[in-house]
Amino acid sequence: MSAAVSTLSSSTPSAPGWLHRALRHRSFVIGAVLSALLILAALLSFVWTPWSPYEMDLANKLASPSGTHWLGTDAFGRDVASLLLVGARNSILVGVIAVGIGLTIGTALGLLAAAKRGWVEELIMRLADFTFAFPAILSAIMMTAVFGAGIVNSIIAIGIFNIPTFARVTRASANAVWSREYILASRACGKGSWRITLEHVLPNILSVLIVQATIQFAIAILAEAALSYLGLGTQPPQPSWGRMLSEAQTLMFQAPLLAVWPGVAIALAVLGLNLLGDGLRDLLDPRLSRKR
């Protein structure tokens, strides 16, 4: 989170120059490739999978990787490659909605805190501190006890966890912008707080929010996998990387690859998004760009 809080320049780099620097940035390139593969896998699952991820074939359960089943089959005879492809779709779905909830509400609260200051800012920050006391997994456990397990409750729990993160990042970045000379000039011209926020503050912190959203996306995928592993996230028959790990733990000696494939998928997805976020931070922060 702290990586995204750095104040970025209000100037927008030219597209050719930015692209040239991006292609030379190793972390950005690796992260972009891994993230693109994740998105392509999810999109591919809408139109094609090697086998139906819901079709069971008990006669071929726990089959080793072969030309028929590229990554083998699980304990129910389902094709592992198909489960991974559809699981990528569900992970992205949870990440997009959960991060969208946190980004929308958290950014609004952070901008409000920076614009109003005083007791409004103090109230919002104390509410953020209170929300931080309930991590996503703990929030999901509490919601499950009341409303039952499911992907919707997981999305809400992860989204609520993202709100204080975006609120803090937005407030810190907006406070830095509010101290700039052009903000004082806007005030002198008679512009109100909300007009300044929309015309000057928000556009100048968008790059910070983009970087933070990328990082939170990786955290959301990891949280969804953890919740599904505990049986609180995506429910059968929908495939989930976390539940694939949970089902494979009792078969470690019979079919160890069943735990390897979803574990590698989660690791590559989280690694790719984190590297992409680090690369965007370096490319969008002019101070770091000059150092490079």
C-alpha cells in the first residue's frame, strides 16, 4: 500500500516515450505478460475448454497428464485444465467487483476527508481504522454465519476490506495535491471544494489509484482462494482455485500434481499483478523514473 502513496506528477507523459520506458522496465513487462495470460485464460473459458468442467468421469479419476487430459483429472474425473481455465474467470470476477467496491467507496471517502478536514476527516479515518480490525477472511466468516457461504458474501467481505485501504491512499495523495499552488489559485478564483476536487485533485491522483487497484486486485485473488479453501467462497459446482487446493490436500500422496496446478496458477496470478503494480508505480512516478 505504501508503494502507491507516493505523490505523482500532474503532467501526463507522451505515449511513445512512456511506451519506450515501459518496454525497458523488466518488472512491468513480466507483470503485464502474466496478467495478460490470466485475462486470456478467463476469456478463453467463455468460448472453449478442453472438457466440460462440470462433467465427471469416475472411471478416469486421478488420471495422470496425457494427450487426452493435458493436466490430468481430479478425484471426480473432471479435467484439471478446464477447471483452471474456469477458475481464472471466477477469480477475476471476484477481484473486479471487490476492488470496484473498495475503489468507488474508498476514493469518495478519501476525497471527502481531504476536502473537508476537521471532524469529518477524523471520523472517516477512525472508521477506516475500525474496519481494518476485521480482515477479509474474518469478515467472510462472520457474514457466512449470518447469511451462509457463497461467492457473493466473499465479494462483499473483500470489498469492505478494500474500502479503508483506498480511503487512506486517496486521503494521503489528495492532501499532497491540496497544498499545491494551483489549488490556492483555484480557491482565489472562487472555486468551491467539490469543483476543485473534481477538476484538479482527482485527475492528479488517478495514477496512484490505478497502481493501488492493481495491488488490491492481487490481494483479492489471494483472499478469494483462501476463502474458497476454507469452504466460504465459491461453492460447487463452480470451479475455484482455492477449492481445488482444498480437495487436493487429502490426495497429496496419490496425486500430488492436483495441488501443484492450482498453487502455480494462484502464485503466477498474484506475482504478475504485483509486478505490474510495481512497474506502474515506477513508470508513473517521475522521481523514480529519473532515478532509472
